[in-house]
Amino acid sequence: MHIVDVTMLHAPASGGVRTYLDAKHRVLATRPGLRTSLLVPGAERSSLGGVHTLPAPRIPLGQGYRFPLRRRPWRDALMTMAPDLIEAGDPYVTAWAVAEAGQALGVPTVGFFHSDLPRLMGDRFGTGVRRRLQRYVADLYGRFDSVLAPCTAMAERLADWGIEPIRVQPLGVDLELFHPRHHDPGLRLELGLRDHQRLLVFAGRCSPEKHVDVLLATMARLGPAYHLLLMGPGMPTRVPANVSVVPRYCPPTSVARALASADAMLHAGTRETFGLVAQEAMACGVPVVAARSGALKEYVPLGAGVLCRPRDPDDMARAVHELFLNDPVAMGRHARRHVERHFRWEHVIDDLSRHYAALVGDVPPAVARADKG
């Protein structure tokens, strides 16, 4: 079976979508009878080691992302690649090309709805924009044979828009990269922390839905006994005295070191569809204090962290105090076991490959019915 993934969300500094695709292709490369290819934008047309690029213009200030403008080159490239199944990883031009190529080839298509585009844009531009984008998403994703959502909350929203069938497909975590053994006492020395100070970390983009302002307000309430390390492009540089900032893209190894060296992770995001960095923190044996919203309330289990009211610095500060009144080390161990049990990439991708096989028809009918259930 030849599986082709197509997305524009694939850049040197990109996040969850690229992490998912890289992990999927790495795991499936070890499975007999499966071949994977990736079609993404680039500076020019090229093909190397299963990764194919088509030229597309850069997005200004877009952290290396490129935006395809015309469907036809993407549809034609897909038809030439002759896949048995195609998956679209964004809701833009390439997704329409996937729908058209799948129909022309007579092969199943999958749309992975990684982020809640109508809600994200609606937050910025109003209710009218949100409603129009809901109609757009319903039209586009209604054309796929299967739609994947990274959490139950997102699956329910898609169902409300009339989209079916929907499969909840969580992402996974690299359990070797994100591991407690990457704890480095030298990080505290670099930050100038004293023994009694608690180190908190957040890593990610500084976009509105991450609510970094809530993190800063929380730190102002917590005071000097706590210190927050913010890592990621666009992070503010005017911050309280108990906050340090690395305002640039940080490679996964640096993020893993910081998470494993922290006492807890803070996450104020309200539009998370998986909350990958929270799972990575848990894999590092670190408990999480997060907003009770989106995927975070689904994927941060009882005993692995503390949830708080969204966009409420007072309640987030309360949750931090509550965490450290308990046993954060034991909570971190529970968090690590939870991620090992449920979010190992090999288990996640093997389960997904069975779903692919059912769509293509490479499994007995009884197995296919069980998978759909």
C-alpha cells in the first residue's frame, strides 16, 4: 500500500503537523508492505527519498512556510505518484487537490483536521468569519472518505458541522527524545536560580490562542519563589523579573532538556487540539498546570497535573500552589507512565495504519467493521 501525505504545514520550524508526519513516515518505513511519500511546498520541484516538493511562494513573516496558489500542479503530481490512499494535512489549496486527485484515481482520501481554523480566525475577526469558515470546512471535509480529529472535542465540533465519518486520532510522543534522563541541573545555573525556586516552562509559538499574557500575569502573582522559562518565536521580551525568555525557534533537543529539567509546565492555551508540548512535558516526567479547555482537559489526566479556569491568572496561580502542596515528583512519574501507555508513536501509527487498510480494503470485513467502531 502506497500512502501519500500532502500539506503546506511543513517548514524547518513547524510544529505538530511536521512532528506527526515525520513520526508516521519513520514508523511505517519499518512495516512490510507499506510505502510512504510526502508532497510539500518548496523553493523548486524536487524528489528525494520519498519527499517531493513543488514550488510555492513564501509567506511573508511566515517562519519558512510556503503557500500553494494553484490546485492543478498538486493534483497532477498526486496522480503521477499513483497512491493507494492520500491524506491532506491542511485545509487549504493542497486539500482540494487531494479531494480531486482521489476522485480521479478512485482511491480513498483522508483529511486530518489538525487545528480549529474557524474558531482561531473567529477569535480574531468575529462571528461572521467563524460561520463562513465553518461552512467552508464542512464543504471541504465532507468530500473526504475519512476525517481525522486529534481529540474528542474537535471531533464533536466537526460532527456539529455535519461532517462524517470522523475518527479521533491522537498524536504520539517520541519517548526517547522526551525522557526524564535529559534532566540537566546546569539549566538552573544558567538561569541563575536558587535551590528553593521552582522552575516552570512553556515552549511554543507566541500566538494569541496560547495566552502567553496569562502566563506572565500568573508569574506576577506567584512572585520570586517561582521562575518561568518561555521558549519560542515571537515571545515577549518585556516580562516580569521572574521570567526568562528564549525568543526564537528552539530545536526539540533543547525543548526536551528544558522540560526534563523543570519542576512543572505551564500551558494557558485555550484552542489546543492535542496539546503536544504538554504530552512531551509529561513524557519527561513533569506535571502540567493547564487551562481546562480544548484537548488539554482531555489529555492531562487526573494525577498528572492540575487544571484551572481558562484565561484566569489568579486561578492558574492557585493551581500552581496546589500542585506543589501535593507531590509533584510522584505526579511526574504518573504522567510518564500515562504517556508510555497511550501515546507511544509506534502504537499510535500502527493503529492508524489499520484504519488505512480498512479504507483501502486490505483487511477482512470483520476487522474493518471493528476499526470503524
